[in-house]
Amino acid sequence: MTHRPETPLLDTVETPADIRLLSADQLPQLADELRAEVISAVGVTGGHLG
């Protein structure tokens, strides 16, 4: 079983409008969390991430 990464900031985003409310300082964290989530999902389902 693959460990799902913790994504506290990504978990708060439900619509594009939510992203617009984030500060510029929060965007790198959001990008890191999104990347970790995608890598985790590809690791479970298989496929290519490129």
C-alpha cells in the first residue's frame, strides 16, 4: 500500500477561485503538494509521468 502524501493546503482547494485567494508565498507549497499527489497517484495506478 502506498502512503498518501499530506497535502493540507491542496485539501482546501475546491475551485479555481480558491487558488486565487492564496498568497504568493503559498503557491510554491501548493505546487509541491500537487506534485506529490500526482506522483503518488501514478505510483498506485501505473503509467508514465513525464
